[in-house]
Amino acid sequence: MSKFDEQIIVVARKTLFNDEKNQFNGFLDMNEQSFAEIQSTFNDYEVKRRGDMEEDPSYKQLISYAIVESERGILVYERLSGGGEGRLHGLFSIGVGGHMNDIVSMDNINEMMHENCVRELNEEIGLERNTEGELSVIGLINDDDNEVGRVHLGVVFKIRVDSSEVFPRESDTIKFDWVDHKSVSEVQPMESWSELIVKESQLFHQ
């Protein structure tokens, strides 16, 4: 099956941002009031064909975006030409994740997002379920100023792992290294979501 035929979780932009009243650009911390309001709209998710959604800004595709932290720092990886999203090739990222799929056995959207994130962590960096640390949502990321960002909304997770537990499963799509928290901002060129999180999240300003 082509990646464009994948059935993914989306939310209508009008619903998500309450007719733009809750629209934001950048990183939105989970402690902000509008975070809870936006998160509550996830219950109104729909399942759509990915290829149709990539060109339809009236919907936002929900993306899991996990920041992986270890005793060696923050995991930073480069998207190589073998990866699926050509618009992001050659850029560095601090977020491991991907599109979310409906799980018919689950009724709770938050549990579904968590499960999708766990799957992506396993597929991308080999993190086994039995070594999964405390995986928690810390905020949302949105960037309507570029082509990719206009049709996606990132659900930002954070997880603490032992660096020995992770490795790139597909060396032709990503390569990664561990970078000290204070030095992450020096990594360039960085994709817009990662750049905004590094700039605005307290995780990198403690």
C-alpha cells in the first residue's frame, strides 16, 4: 500500500482551533488554558486518506512528536534522502514520531495517541515496549507559516530512556546523535517544529 493510501487521524481545523480563536504558532505548553481546549477537540477526530489530507489545509493531521532524553542528552537526528517526507530531507530534528492511525479496539483518543507514539518509537529508534520509560505529553506544536506545517499538528511527548536502548532501525532514513540540552540550539539546519520547541519550551531553558 502506498503511504498516500494510509488512513490517518485528522481533526477539522475549524473544530480544532474553535474558528481560529485558539490558533497559535509555535510551541504551546500543556499548562496553557488553550491547550486543554484544543486537546478536547481530538475527540472529534476523523479518519481520512493521507494523500487527500496532504493538500487540504481545512484539516490538521495529528502527528506524534516525541523528544527523547537520556543520560547523554537529547536525541537529535538527521532526515536522510531514504526517508518518506522529501520536504524534510537534510534537516535535523528532535522529534521522533509520525502520522497516527485509528485503533478500533480503543475508545479513548489519548490512549490511542500514546499507543501510536509507542509504535513510532519502536519503528524509528528500536525502543522496546518493555523498556519504555515515562512517556508524557508536554504540549502541542503548530507552524502555519510553511507548506508542511499548514496541514499538520504535532502532539509533543517527552520520554526518558537509557541511551543503550535505542538505535536507528533504518540507517538509510535517519542518523542520530546525543546532544547536550544547552547545545541543541546550535544544531543546524533544523526543521521548523524542532526549532520552535528548542526556542520556546522550558525544557531547553532550565
